[in-house]
Amino acid sequence: DAGVTQSPTHLIKTRGQQVTLRCSPISGHKSVSWYQQVLGQGPQFIFQYYEKEERGRGNFPDRFSARQFPNYSSELNVNALLLGDSALYLCASSYDVSNSPLHFGNGTRLTVT
Amino acid sequence: GQQVMQIPQYQHVQEGEDFTTYCNSSTTLSNIQWYKQRPGGHPVFLIQLVKSGEVKKQKRLTFQFGEAKKNSSLHITATQTTDVGTYFCAPTGTASKLTFGTGTRLQVTL
């Protein structure tokens, strides 16, 4: 079975632009979470979705939004990019929301110039 | 959210030496997960601890959950170069929302 897949793998954007990151969970997993990892730090929770509904939101500005589709894939959108948004964005899937282990994708490396 | 501190931040050992990382919380944790992230890679789930005083072993790795459920540790016996990476503890909050610790970066040299 395929693991969690994310696209694109790398992305370079300019300040003020908008970006959309995509994630496909492991087959059978209904929950998708998004994390931001700045170099040298641990992943920071952004969003969790389960059955297309937002189940949790981290301490990120409204410029960050996400959604989950009927096939459980997900998109993370970031508007009005700032230099500080440069990071590795990790998507993780889990079977449900009852403390199931997270399975991470390889991430999207976003560079904002 | 729940905040945890991991110590040390970084450790460099010779292959064959033991290694321990500690995860400390000021509040009682319901359960805790451990992840390993290789350089350039993504976090990979290692284990989940739920019960007070729980000890779990995976080959050379031993995980402990404190009696008060405020701390946890990961001990690696006889490190190998394949153990290189950053080890994160992550207490689970509501609905699988993980708060990752600061991580301990392990470097192993021959």
C-alpha cells in the first residue's frame, strides 16, 4: 500500500503570493493533519480534519486554511505568504482521531523569497 | 496545549555507547507517543505509552512512562549509526492533536 503522498515536494514562492499544498492519506485513513516544521524545531500543529470536518486548529493566523475532500485527501492553503512561512509542511494521516499513531508524508519544502 | 521539554537538545556518542533522552511535562499527560526523524526525512512513529509506569521495549530501544505520567524517557542500548536522527516525544491532546517536544538530536560516530 502507498504511504502518505504530498505534492509538490518543493516550492518557491514570493512574498504576498498564495500557495496550495496537497496530501493523499493512506488508504483507509479518515483523518488528515497538517504540521509546519521550521528547521531545527519540532513539527507544529496547524490543522486536523476528520470526515471532512475540522477537528482542531493550531495557533496559526487566518492566512492558513485547509479542507478535506470526500476521498479524504486534503489541501492546505496559505495566503499572503511571509518570509517566516518558509518551512517543511508535513501532512499526516491516521485511521481516526482517538490518539491513533500519525503516518507522515515526506513533506513539501516551501521557500518564500 | 501541553508543553514538553526534552533534554538533552543534542547528544553525540560513539557507536556502542548508550543514549537516553528525557521528556518532561509540568502537567499530567494522558498518553505520549515517540517519533524518530532521520536527517532530511519525516517523523516516523515508534511507540505509544498509555499507562502509568509503563515500560515497553523494541529491540535496543526502551521506552518508559513515569509513575506520575509527567515524564517519559527513551533509552537506546549500544547505539548504531542507524540510530542517527532526532527523537521527539509527543503528548496526545484531544483528537490526536500532537504537540511535539523540542526533540533530541542524536549523532553517532564510529
